[in-house]
Amino acid sequence: FDFVAFTVLTVARFSIEKNHPTVIEVARRAPELQFVLAGTGYLEEPLRRIATPNVRFLGKRNDVPELYRAADVAFQPTIAENQSLATLEAMSSGTPILTNDIPAQRELVEFGREGLLVNGGAAGGIDGYVKALRSLAANPERTRDMGRAARAKVLHGHTLEKNAAALDFLDEVTVLKPDYIEGWNRRATLHYTMGDRRKSMTDINQVLQRERQSTGRTAVELGDR
């Protein structure tokens, strides 16, 4: 992938809630770091026009696990999340996480263990992300330890017994409350962690369909994260 400098990877669809403008601004303030963005969406072209030279756009990819393993950190400044498939995928690949300090992300990432959390919505949030990335770049062994802890958390935190019980519950939720979008989203995440990407995508399609029914449109593009 030709990652030479300390590489910050963001894998997400280009939509408002994923907060790519923050990635671009952080890149502008940290020119010594390399930023790589994978995904597509309606904000991609406007962001390409304002991006600094240390930002690369890869488009839609089919080798995301390999990208995560090649990068030094996964950067997810998302402002709205249920349970992030991208975060779990990065963690399972052994990549530490830098993310916004919101409830859904705190469920997955413990500060200083699997990655770092920054209050991105507060005054100075951009500077907080820059400081965190420079700290990770300056302490490579600590950063690798976080990646190892992230992978261990995913592997050990999803036992067959827990997964089976959770899947039974979510199956019931989707039958009894089919319009409850979060039920489909949670089941998609669980299927993904169990290694069944086909069923995960089927549930994601149900999420998209119900979002369209409730709002008339959706920013999500099939095949993106």
C-alpha cells in the first residue's frame, strides 16, 4: 500500500455523521502524518478538492482487513454511531482506535487500552485529535500494545455461547419489532463478528430499507461503511 509515514486510516462512507471534514482538518494540522480514506459517498468529491497533500483517497475497497493491518491507527471521529462495524473490523485486525468519545464507541474502546477517546465535539476537539495522533506516533510500542489489546478484546469478548444467546434475542426482536432499526443494526454487527458477512449485509440492507421508509432517503450507500 506504500504506507511510509505513520499512517492514519479512516474507513467509512462519506456522509455527514462520519465527520470526514474533521479528518481533513486534522490532516492539515499534522502534515507529518499520512491520512488514508477508504470509502465512497456524496461528500467524497467536495473533500477531495480541499484535502492537503498528505491525504489519500482510495475509494471503495475489498481489502479492508489488509488495509487495517498495514495502517498504524484507525481514526473514526464519527458523531453518530450505533455499534460500529468499522471499529470492530479494525480491532479484529489488531489496529488501535482513535475515536470520538460517544457512548457507542466507549462500549468498544477503553481509553488507553484498545485506543484513545477524544471529545471531538468540544472546543479544541481538533487539537485533541492531533495531540492524540502525535502521541501514538511518538510511542510505537504503546500503539502496538493497544492494537494487540483491541484484537484480544474482540476475539475473547465474543464467545460462541454469548453470541448464540445474543443472536436468539435479536432474532426475536426483528420478528416482534421489525421497524426497530437498531435491532437489525445490532444483529448485523453480531453476524459480522461471527464471520458471516453475507448475513451481516442482509441485515444492513434491512436497515437501509427502513431508513428510507422513515425519512424518504438515506445517506448510506450500499457496499460502504
